[in-house]
Amino acid sequence: MKFRLQDWIPALLLLISLIIHLSLISKGPVSVDCLNLAINSKATLLDHHLHYLEGSGYPLMVLLGSIFIAAGKCIGIADPVVAVNFVSVVFSSFAILTLYLLVKKICDPLTAILASTILLFNPIFLDISIYGMSHAPALCFLLLGLLSLLRFQTNNKTSDLLLCSLCLGFMGATRLQDLIVTLPAITFVFFIGLKKDYLQKPKHKLLNYILFLILISLIIFLFHLPYLTFDHTNYMIQSKNYWKLNLTNSFIGSFPRPILISITYLIKAFNIVGIICFMAGLYYTAALNKRLLVLIILWWIIPLNLYGNIITSSPRFYSILLPVIIIPISIYLSNKLREKNKLSKMIAMLVFLVIILVPLFQPLITFIRRHNISLISDYYR
């Protein structure tokens, strides 16, 4: 049996991701949201009653926190905060692996390696990967769902469609708002596909899509059912207040202010070199696959506008956008690296290093500090 490095790349990416995320995992709760997750997950484990977090409730995230707290006790991790931080470490690492497989299926192995590496070192992604939040699991479920959907479109197996529905249902049970803002892009992929080898018959598309939505909605409903059954009044009041605070009362309209707020976060995460490569990458993407370009635009513009309007908006909200910013950048760089001109290759590699290293300098100091100091706990002590 011959050793082929390409066959081991997925395993290596997963291992490297786990090592990096574990080496930076936060010692304590970085934010009040993380602390609330640990408290409610532990309470759920103790009384076997699903506790409400905030907003839509994030039921699957609370359950994942409970599972990791229980597993942590078995291996000697007594601190529930450390246990819920491991949720993000694990799911973000699998998100790297899934992005590699997804981009490889859409484009090629080189582009996939570039994309997964850029995501791994992106400061927004690293931030959500080392302490307990719902963003990393939601992104992982989204990428798994899209990968299953693309597989369904090439083999027409019902099992892949069911797996896609399950993953996206889990995503909705983890971060409902992220599923809602990416649903137009998912719908486009469902009906149009990204490649010409789409086997789904036109007459079956609508029926399959209805079944697809019903399954996703059913999964989301079942996860939220405990909130609606046991504490209906309190859940509805808290949910209403949360959405009112973040949407109704804080909405400042569409272009241009929310877009400018959002772009500011993204420029810091990729620096101006990365944004220029993204713009160039859109041109290369259009030449490679126009359907992929439409997917990127649909996936990009709705969350970009919406999350700029949220009063509690922060860079972590834009983690859901990272894949569709990174993919055009990777397509552009992979094209440059394939050119015969050595100077062009060297410049492309330098640009790649600038994109992954320069935005990381300042945030890395913060990540290391969080790894060594339990900020909220030590502050109160």
C-alpha cells in the first residue's frame, strides 16, 4: 500500500486544528454568554430539565454543554466552564475538516488546503474556537449540511438528503438566526446546484424541498419543545424581549451604515490585502463557476446587512460569513500558485502568509492572555 500525502490531509488538518485550539483554549468564561452557557448546561445535567439560554433558547448548545460537562467529569475535568469551552474546540476543528472536504468537492485539493488554512488562522474563527459559544457548532453543522447536499446532488441518495436535513436542523437548534440568514443561499444550492452533474429530476425538486424544510422544521421544533411545554410563558416573554432588543429597537436600516460596520470587522480579520484578494477572487470565481458566485453573494449580503443592525453586534457574529469570503480568496491564490512564473508564485505565497499572519498578531496576545487567566472568575475573586 503506497503512502499518499493527499489521503492523509483531512486527518492532518483535524489534528493540527485540535492542537492549535487546545493550546489556546480559554482558562475561564471569556464572556457572560459563556458563563451562562456553563451554568445552564450544568443545571440541565443536574435536574434533567432543559434550561433556557437566551434568544431562541439555543437548546442544542445547552445539551452539548451538558454532554461535555458529563464527559469531562469522567476524565477528571471538574470545571463546567472548561468543559463547555471544549465544545467549541471540537466543533471548530471539525469545521476545518468539513470546509476542506466541501471546497475540494467544489474546486480542487489545493484550493481546499488554502481555504481551510486561512479559516484555521482567522482571528474571528480562532476567537469562537477557544471558548464556549454556539458559533462553532452552528458553522460546523452548516458546512456538513452543504457537503451532504452536494453529495445528494451527485448520487441522488435519499440518505444524503436526510443527513443534510439533520445537520441543518441541528444548526437551527444551535443558532436559529444563522440558519435563517443562510437559508436563501441553501435554497439556491438545492434547486440550482453548483455543478452540471446534478441528478435530481426537475419534477422532484419541489417535493424534495418541501420534505427537506419539513424535516428541518421538525428537528428544530423538537429541540425547542421543552421550552414550549414546561415554561411556555417565561420562554415567550424572554424570547420576545431578546428579539425586540436586537432587531426591532436597534434596526437602523439597510445600506450603508450596517454594511460599513460589518466591513470594518471583516477588514480587521483579513486586512486590506485579504479584501483585495477577495475582490479579485470574485472575478476568478465567476470564470470558474458562476453558480458558486451567486451562492457567495446570497450567503454574504444578507448576514452582512442584518448583523450590522444588531445592537450587540460583534466580530463573532460574522463567523458564519467566513467560508464565502475565504473561498474566493483561495480560488485566486490557487490560480496564482499554479502559474509557471516563479515570481508570481512567490508573491502569491507571500500574500497568503500576510493574510493568515498579519491579522493575528494583536488578537493572539488576547487569546494567550485568556488561556492563562480566567478573566471573569479572577476579576470577581
